Amino acid sequence: MTKSNKKNSPSKWVITVSIVTFLLSLFFSFLSNVAVNGLNIVSAIIVLILVIFIGILFDLIGVATTVAKEEEFHSMASKKIKGSKGAIKLIRNSPKVSNFCADVIGDICGVLSGSISALITLKLTEKFGISPNFQIVLSAIVASITVGGKAISKEIAKRNPTKIVFAVSKLISRK
């Protein structure tokens, strides 16, 4: 195996993405637990909604990159339109982009939303005496919003992959 093949090997990506996921999960779990513990119930619910939305948004980006066609950006790149070269890179790396966006960020948001909903239940139990069994209901609500939101985002991504990839590329583009 040549050096460039070793550099781009699937096993290296798996190890890298696993380590990054572990570190990001630790960081965001710690951050959200500390932050949510210090918040009132309404603010904690807003954080929960934000985390769910981020998971849905990154799922949309992951799907859009796998569906978008590189050819649509070639003429834009030849005209030196900002973001077009980045869009081509995103599409060429769509398996990794999709894995990172939909799996890493999406799954971390799923874990965080479960953790935050448990903390909200504890706050509700302490403040209002609501049964801890409410966690079951809140978990079901969070799951349904997440899954429903991701289903909608997949349809949007399949219908508008070029616009989405281009917007993401312009957002992260430095040139």
C-alpha cells in the first residue's frame, strides 16, 4: 500500500471519526449538563429544541452532499464563484461529510437531547412534583420530533441538494 493509500484508508477514517466522536460527545455532554443544570425549565427546553434542530440540520447537510451532483458546480467554479470549489470538495468527500454530519453530529445531538430531556424531567419533578415517569413521555416527544424533523429534512435535501451544498460551502469557504 502506498503512502497516499494509507493516508486515505477507510480504517484510518474509522479510527479518526471514532476518536473525534468520543471527544465531541464528552465535551458537549459535559457542556450541556453543566449549562442545563444552571438554567430554568423554559431555558432548558429552548436548549433542548436547539439541540434537536442542530441534529436535523446536520442530517439535511449530510443527505444533500450525497445527493448533489458535482457537475452542477463545475461551470460555477470556472467562473470563480465563491463556494463552488468548496461544494465540489464536499461532494467528492460525501461519504465522510455525510458520516460526520448525519452520524457524528446527528447521533451526538440524539444523545444530548435524551440527556437534556432527563434533566428537564428532574427539574419538573423537583419543582412541581411531576412523576419521574414523565421522562417516558418526554423521551417519546423528543424522539418523534427528531425523527419527523429528519424525515422532512431528507425530503428537502433530496429536492434541493445543489442549493444546500452551495450554501454550506459558501458558509465554510475561505476564498
